[in-house]
Amino acid sequence: MTRKRAAVIGAGIAVSAVAAGAVGRTIVRRRNEHDLEAHLWDLPPDDLGMIESFDGSKIAARASGDPDAPVLLFVHGFSLDMTTWHEQWIDLSADFRCVVMDQRGHGRSGPPAHGNLSLRALGRDIAAVLDVVAPDRPAVVVGHSMGGMAAIALAEQRPELFGPRIAGLILVGCSSTDLVRAALGSVSSLLRPRLGLGVTAERVDRLRKAVFASPGDLRGTAVRLTQFGPDAPAHLVEHVGNLSERASSQVWTDGLSGLMEMDLRYALPRVTVPTLVVVGQHDRITPPAASVALAGELPDATLVVLEGAGHVAMMERPVELDREIRAFSRKLLMPASTKRRPKGRSKEQRA
């Protein structure tokens, strides 16, 4: 064997070794990301069963924390489920009774009675859950996106609940108008030249199915583009993609139509309790400008922008959001003379 040929063979072996190492690292990284995503499916330990709403729809709810502690009720966003609040119930249950619910037609809840996925129906589901978990004491409702809009819709229908039963409201990535239509329109327009789809709920559902069925990582790209900030971990993107793919076509048609068409600005004066409006710096579904407008129209609102976060800020910036939720809720639910001592260390203390 000549010296030149030996050098070429040696170089080839070296390149193969480097390539094998890179593939190995990729496999390990993907396995680790999958393990992290699997952890997000863990649920709060206390199963509250199926709660019957006003029209017979069955709402799944679970809880964590001392049953006698002040109550926080978490309501997820469109096409998602209670698992998006994973970091919140783990951390905040040291101080509060954390209750998470699946909205009708989502997650573990039953299908909507009479096909009713309107925001008004979702709002009344919140009231039904509160009747079970906090029938004789005030609670703070934390709503993400559609969950926040449902809470506003509840204020339109049951304004008497705000104050005695709902002491405060936290709206994460929320809007009171049809900005959802504009946001979805801008996203679908990126793919329209390829798929020929316009912006209606039915066509968005078809777009969703086409994206999830496409080869490569188009699904991850679409989820990251619409839901997350630039630095979101891959396992969070995977989890939200899995939830969106599992959601029924009924959610993506009837439910989405309601979001596109609803304008709740007239109901905002009825939200008479302190409200914390939280938005991610890079939220493309409900941009910061929408949150500024929302906070300006609410009677008693404070605005917080979470740097680096997108639309699902509770997953991307849990430490920062939990800090805001804890401080806001303590002021409303824990008077200075009766504040509970934390049972464990907070995330900030553990860090």
C-alpha cells in the first residue's frame, strides 16, 4: 500500500468516525428530548373526575396541593390540554390548591353537548368547575389564549361571580377581538402557494392535516413559527405539536370559527377584578400590541411582557410566569395576617 493511499484510507476512517459520532450524538439528543416530552404528560395526583357542566358536557379536572389552600384554576388554550400547565401545578402547589381542567372537546373531557364549542359555553364550563373546587371561597382563574377569552365570556354572562367567587384573573397570550383570524391568516399565507388554502376554519384544519402528514420537519417548523419564541427547547415544540395533532377536527372547525368571529371588547368592563395580562415578547398569535390594548380596556389591569417567550409562555418561561402568578395571587387570596408558609422551596430558591 502506498503512503498516499494509506493517508486517504486513514482520512476516510477518521471522517466516518466523526460522522458516526455525530449520528450517535443526534440519536442521544433526540432520545433525551423524547424523554423530556414524555415527562410533560404527567398529571396532578388528585383526579376530580368528570364535572358536569350546564348542558351536560363532561369536563375533566385534576388537582395538586392542599385542598384547604387558596385555589388557582388553570384553563388551557385552543387545541391544547391541561398538560401545558405542567410546570405551574408542580411549582405553585406548594402554596395553592392548583386545579387544571380540559376544556370541552379537548384532552380528557367529553365531546361538547349539541356540538357547542362557543366561547360562552367554555366560560360556563369554568363556572361549573369553580362550583365544585371552590364553592364557598374566592379563586384566581388563569387562562391561556382561548382559556382567557372563555373567562372574559364568563364575565359577560355571570358578572356577579367576579369579586365574590373570582378574586382575580390572569390572562396569558390572550385577546378580546378577532386578532386570531389575522394571525392565522398570516401563518397560512406562508404555505398557501404550495397548498392552495385560504383562511377559513375548515381550510385551516386541512392545512393542519397536510402539515402533520408532510415529510421532514414541516410540522415542527410550523409549530415553532406560530407558538414559540426563537429559543424554545425542542421537546416543548414536540409536545405542543402532539397536542395539536390529537385535537379533533370539530375543535379545529367549530371551535376555531368561534375564535375567529368573537369580539369580547364589550364584555371587558364587566371584568371588575384585578387582572394580570401576560404576553410573550415574540407572541405571533396574540402579539404584545394586542395585550397592550387589552390591558388598556380592562378596568384594573397590569401588563407583563416575558422576554424571549412566544405564545405558550407558561411552557417557555415557567419560572418567570410562576413568580408573577404567585405574587399576584398571594395579594388577592392570602391577606398578610393569614399567608401560608410554603411547604417547599420555589423554583427560584431551588435554582
